[in-house]
Amino acid sequence: MISRENGRASVVCITGKSLAMLLEKPFSGLKGECQMNKHTGKGKSSKPHGLPHLRNLRQRKGLSLGQLADLTGIRRNTISHLEDGRVDPQPYHVRLLARVLEVPQFDLVS
């Protein structure tokens, strides 16, 4: 939602909490109440990352990280990071890996 104060436009994001506040407070009272959620710790987040079944599927095919990297064109480190959950896959990662491992894309992400 965009509000106008003093002739300047400002963006106000609406979350469940701020929507409840919007219903209780005047519109101008929302200024500065919506903040971006920041990941402050180095601990694991509750959202699963990476491709949880990639290592298992790769090993079933009898492929090493290097061999899978050569077959897909994806860097070895990227594949390792996808297996460990340190990075989230791009859609083209999922397509390439599924094609080379001869599995449905859904098997990699579920």
C-alpha cells in the first residue's frame, strides 16, 4: 500500500499484525511500524533450503560431485551447497539436475 504524507509517497507493507493495527488506528498512525524481517543469527532457519534429496539421488546413480558437475555444467561447489542446504536452487538447477539424474523435478524438491 502507498500512503501520501506531506506530499511525499511512502510505502507501508501490510502483514497480519499491521493489518490488525490498520483496523484499530488511523491511517497516519502506521508510519514506521512495518519493518523488514532480518535474519540476525547464524543458526538454522525453519525454512528448508537446498535440495533435500539431491545427495541421495546422486549416490544412487553412482555419480560423484565432480561427475554430476561435468554432466550438468553446474559448479561442483554449487552442487555441494545445494546438497548441504546452504543455498536455495534456481529453477534451472532443478531442471538440469532432474534431467541428468533421470528423476522428476518434484523428487528433488520434496
